Amino acid sequence: MISFLLTEDAVNEANILHKTLLENQSVSFPPDRDNYPLSLLREGAMIGVMVLSTKGGERKVLYGFSGAMSGRYDIPGWVNPCFSLSLFHTTFDPYDKEIHRLTDLIEKEGREDLKEERRKLSAEAQEKLNGIFVFSAWDGGKVKGLPPRPRTGTGECAGLKLMNTALRKGWEIKGLAEFKWSKDKEIEEFFPPCEERCGVLMEEMLGLKYLYLDKSIAVVDKRAGMLSVPGRGIEKLDSVSYRFHTLFPSTPEVCHVHRLDMDTSGLLVLAFDKESVKDLMLQFENREVQKTYIALLEGVIEEERGDIDMPIRLDVDHRPRQIVDWEHGKKAVTHWERIRVITTPEERFTLVRFYPHTGRTHQLRVHAAEGLKHPIVGDNLYGHQRDGERLMLHAETIKFRHPKTKEEVEFTSPSPF
């Protein structure tokens, strides 16, 4: 996770919050030094500030903290945790009482034999607590419970609490700034949501795996089997652009700037405004965008590298297949490099990296099958696909000019195979 909407607006609100807490010497809103002194907020604790827009267009600012403040989850003015506090106490308090009883016996009476019982009881309590988490999702649904064997603190991060509140209310996220609390100095650094704890939940909550988000562009790591854009019919509405536009409804309806085949995984770029869409589309049209793909091919390729220059057109009698047509096809050029040969007890494969110089539909799949004579593994159109097998093609890197800053940016998604 490189960035998650760290906007200037969110940074300004974070600095205002930092100053307000110091001035009031209280962590509650309105300030209450007697019941909620600033000392409840430990040094280095993570705090998040989120700027949002309601369905009616009203601007809102929310505050969140990671974990608890001295055991307190419900501080006035801060978003709630991602679980019911009453259910938390009903679930945990009986365990807590018994764990404390065992601890007293171990420490005061030397009952070392009770350590294993305490360990098992603590593990059982944690498993029960993991099940009480409920997270809101991009489509109005719910994500219940934590993933198996979560890291300590999973589900309690400030950013995740803020996202949960925003999604539950149906508000649009406009900015997020997370920082470590320090009462002696200004905010020095802002952090994106953590991969270790937030990352395992964010993809389900937000509907997509976002690698980068700023106020102009989004970079998504698309999973295989998902459409890039809606197809024809309501049953093909679900797609990357549909989920993006649902989460960020103020974006233009045409928010995608390029596409990946449904069965291809990897990097996909979207934009938040029409100007950015137009700028990025022109870069693709002018072949200024650099991309690489990883593919696993059937059989062994002896050569180390090469170029494929084969024109392609739609096979009108067998849509959506593409065919090589030297007379009527559109120019399609791909450079490729062999990475390594993979040998299994039954078969041999070649892992290659493709560098497309043009962007024709199914270009890499056709060039692998017709140019190299080695189809991509799992290709149901140009090769063979076994039951449960995916197309082994992944968009690995993409480099382009940022539409607003005009700086060159590059993103990478490691191959899943």
C-alpha cells in the first residue's frame, strides 16, 4: 500500500487535530480533562483523520485511533471500533476474570502447572473475540469476523475504523491522513493503511485491492476472473470500474483508461476526474505507457528473447477470438524474454516476460500461441484449460506520466505464479 488518499485537505485536518488535542489537554470532543485527559493517548499511538462527503454533499471530518486509549474504546468524538462494545464485554469479561484468577495463582502461589491452562483459555478468548468483528463493505454488505490466525491488532487500526464508519454511513472518502501521536512536536510523517493488519480486510471492504490512490488516479491489482468494465446485461455489471465508481460516486462514469482481459490479473489504472481520464487515454493511444506482463507458457522455449510482429483482427465468426491476418489485421508488436524453464514430474513450462509495444485485444495470448507456438497455460481460447485452472497471464508493471503532477510514475504487482 503506497498511498491511500493522503490529500492536502486531510493533512490540514490532521494538523488541526494535533494542535487541538495539545491545547485542550483532553482527548474527548467536547474537551473533558477530568474524565478524558490527554494522558490516555500514549506516545506513538496511531491516529487517523478522514475527510468525507455525505450523500447530500456535506463535508464531514472523522477522527479515529488504533486499539484503545487506556482500555477505552468509546471516547466521545471518535469513531467506534468495528465491533459491538456490549458484545465485547459479554464475550470477554468471563474469560478475563478466570484468566486473572489463574494468573494470581501462578504468580502468588507458584502454580506453574496452570500456565498451559491459562494459555489455552487466552487463545480461546481471542478466537471468540475475533468472531465479533463486523466490517461494512463497498456494496452495503458486511464482512464478518477476522481472517484465520490474524496478527495482533488486526481490525483495530485507526484507518480501518474510519473506513468502516464511512462505508456504513454511505459517505464518500475524500482523504485520509494517519500519523503517530507525539505531544512534543509537529506531525513529522503520515502513513498509509498497514499491509499487515489493514491489508487483509481492505480488499473485501473496498471491493478491490488498491495499490495506490490520490485525488487524481487509482491503481488496482485486479484479480483473475473479474471484468475490467461492465459487460452487456445486468449479470455482467460487476467489474473493476463499477466497484470503483460505487465507492467513489463523484467520479465520472467512464473512469477506466485501459482494460485487462477478464481472466488476466494485475495492474489496472482508473481516474477520479474527466481531465485525468482524457490525459491517460491519450498516453495509451500514443503508446507512451510502458507495461510488462508475466506469463507461463506450455512447453519449453529454447531462445532467450525475441520479437513478434503479427497483425491481429477479430474473428467475426468466433467472437471474442482474435486471429492473425496479414492483409486486414492491425499491427501488433510484442518483445519477449525468457525468465526460466520450470520442470514438474509430468510437464515442462516456460516463464516469460512480455513487453507489448501495441495494445491489441488478446495480443499476448495470440502472439504466444501463434508467434511462439506455445500457448499460455490455462488459455481456453488459444490453448488448453483444465478444470479449475486460471489463465497464467499477469500485468506486472506499468509506467506512465501522472496526469496532474506530470511526473513519471511506476507501479509493480508481483506475479502470483
